[in-house]
Amino acid sequence: MSKDLEKIYVIKIGGNVINDPEKLAAFLAKVASTKGRKIVVHGGGKLVNQLADKLGIVQQMVNGRRITDTETLELTAMIYAGLINKKIVATLQANGCNAIGLSGADGNSILAQKRPVGEIDFGWVGDVKEINTLLINQLLSAGITPVFCSITHNAQGQLLNTNADTIASTVATALAATQPVRLVYCFEKKGVLADINDDNSLITSINPEKYTQLLADGIVADGMIPKLENAFAAIAKGVQAVTICNDNDIVEILENAPDYGTTLTK
Amino acid sequence: MSKDLEKIYVIKIGGNVINDPEKLAAFLAKVASTKGRKIVVHGGGKLVNQLADKLGIVQQMVNGRRITDTETLELTAMIYAGLINKKIVATLQANGCNAIGLSGADGNSILAQKRPVGEIDFGWVGDVKEINTLLINQLLSAGITPVFCSITHNAQGQLLNTNADTIASTVATALAATQPVRLVYCFEKKGVLADINDDNSLITSINPEKYTQLLADGIVADGMIPKLENAFAAIAKGVQAVTICNDNDIVEILENAPDYGTTLTK
């Protein structure tokens, strides 16, 4: 009798949780309490800006996007791969979850290339080229939870700063080629809301037709549009479903409880 | 026909090399060029002090030893586990060596306990309790080179600062229980010198009898004594040999060329 392959959950931690040690500890305890294969992905919240301020390193922003100069890249390596990643791993370990922290350089897990200079030179920003699914599957098979920070490398000795949402979606789509994968984006809201001021107006599921209608009705707007576009792109590349939810609801999401978060499907 | 188990080399990088990006790159290219199973261990050189100075975090020292308060622990996590560890891993990858960076929290690779408060309270300093040889052997078998920074954890969510020389020796002795291990400490000199001002006066091998004589003759003195005591302690615990050498000579050491470094044996 063949058994269905167990789903892998790829979980992106919300930036607001990264910024709050108590919330982060509570979130990680919840993640650790759930069984099954999972991968955690995180960025750095506000800590890089705070450290840059203290050190007098001016953060160049163009159209609201950070330019990663050499000094800023070093700060991101310190904060993402050092401080935050190791705190997350140590906290997961304390909760009985055998985690291992990874940048893209570690085990060549995420190969990237420096973003070509166009109208804007983003500096040391990396676009993902290849995910080392062999290594990730080996770790998962050994019962280990990989924890990816948003640092990659180009295999020529250069570290690169890569968006954490992108890491989550590229890891999920790469793994989805051979097994069922669900992608979970945590953020400060309960999910996609019909009325942004009413937490009880959660829309629990969206397929492409419904998305088209929500767009036409102006219910999905602003910052939610790229989130949903990226989610549907991941689904088009083979991810089973993408859930957008609040960090507080992670146990329910991982246990497939209904009525939590917004789940996007084909 | 049985085949002897291939030796594992545990290599502690010299602090002077960590401080110098060009020397570090050259050293890592050499390490990567040699075949065989190896583990790299590093501390942080002067970078923690430099960052502490910039941030106005006063480093408390007692009898020349650093006290690791909470702010300093965060700096060590940033510098050791973040910036330096990821630069080393990316550079090894660029030279064709599949490295993976680890703190003791990662995969629960090094479990430590906070040093009990005696006459001095060293703060968040960890004494090693247990090495996860299963994980290390799995990585080595997969052709991966573990790169340990000098951060450990207590399995209760607390990161701890642990001396890199101690990490190197405890990893080496733990692995030596089941296979041949050599421990290599790199530093600024060619090895133990009969005349500290003459680089040509290298003593290439020392056993316990010779060590007693060198001590009596005053040839081994000062900072070299704890280095050699620790080395003989590792040998007593099963490490085949310990070599103290200059970072420049690492290829010759790993290829067992004679007349490089000082090798200590039973």
C-alpha cells in the first residue's frame, strides 16, 4: 500500500514578530509544537535599520527600496544570518524542534546572482538562480527543520541580500517539483479582509476567478496585490496552496483547521 | 581487505588571519584545495571589540578575560555566527569546498552550559557539555565541511559564547572516539620555536618527555604553555596528534609534509 507523501510547509515569519522578542518566542513555540516537515524563512524586521542608525551608516532608499551597499550587506549578514537566525534556531531547539540555520551559502543551499544594474543599481542584492533541494530533502529526512535567513551567495565568494518572501516562494516551488508543498506567509492581519478595518471580514479562500472579482471590486488593493500575485505565481509553479495569515494562527494553519487565514488555490 | 578510516582534520583558524581579509581568502583557498574530511573552527579576531567600540558598548575585562554581558553576546552572535562565519563559508564554496556554517545551536551540534559564577561571573560564557558527533559525521559523509563559529547554546534557548580553541579540541576529542582525528591550531608563528626570535629554530615534534625537558629548560614559556597543555590533554583523550603551525603552512600540514609546524604526539 503506498502512502501519500507528507506535505512540507514553508513558513515565512512576519516582520512584526521578528521585531518583538516575546511574540517571536510564542510563535516559535507554536511552530515547534506541530508535527511534520517544515521549513522556516525569515528576514530582519527593523533591526538592520536600527543598527545602521547607531553606526551612522546611511541607508540609501530608491522608490522605497533599500540599496544594499557593502556596509549594509555586512549589517544584513550580522543581523539576519547571525543574531536573528541563531536566536530562532536556539528557541526552536529549546522547544524540541531540531532546527538548523542556513544562509544560501551554507551547503550551497541557495545560489543567486547579483541583480543586473538597470535604471537602479540595487547593490549587493541577489536574485535566486537555484535551490539545492537535495540538501533540503536530506535535512528534512533526518528530522531537521531548515531555518533560512534572507542571505544568499553567488558561488564566487560574494554574499547577497535576497528578499525573504522570494526565498520562501522559490524554496517552495523548487521542492514542489517532487512532493506536496504548502507555503504560508505570516503577517500582522488575519489574512485577506473584505473590509480592511474589520478583522471579522476574513476571506478564507481565493481562487483565480475570485481574485479577478476582488480586484475589480477594489477589495484587494495596494500592498496586498503583489502578495497575492506572488502567491498565485507559486501555485502556477506547482505549490499546492498558499496561505496568508496571522502569526498567532500558525498552529491552526499547520493543522489544516478551517476558518483561519486566507488560502489561495488553483 | 579492510581499509583504514580516513583521518579527520579539525582546523582552528588563527585570529590574525580572521582580522585580515586577504590572508583569510588565501588561507581558505588552501584549505579548500586539499582533499579529505575536515572541520574548520573560528573565533572573531578583533571585530567584536571594533564593533563594540563603534557602538559605545564597554567591554568589561577581568584578568584579561572578556565578560560576556547581554549586549556583548549579541555582538558575538552577529560577528561570529553572522559576518565571519558566512564570509568563510561563501569563500570556501567559491573554492569548490562544500561548507556549511554552524553555531552550537544549529542541529544541536554543540550543547553547552553557562559557566557557574565563581569568583568571577563571566556572563553568557558556555562550557561545552556534549558534541553531536552523529550530525557531524552525517555532514562529513555527505562531503560537507562543517565550519564552527564560537557560539554554542544550552538547549533552553540561550546562546553562549565559547572559546574557539575549546570548541576545536572538544569536537576533535568527541570524534576521536570512533575514528582517527588530527587537530591543527593555526597561529602567527611557524610553531614552537627553540628561540622565539628565530623562525628557523622550529621544533617539529614534541612528546610528553620532550615537553617536560623544554619546560625545565625554559624554552616553552608564557602563552605557549596553556596551548601545549590543552594539546596534550586532547591527545590523552584520543586525538592522534595535534599540530601547532602557521596558517600559511596549512596545505603542507594537511598533506603530512615533514618539517612544517610542531606536531605533538603521545
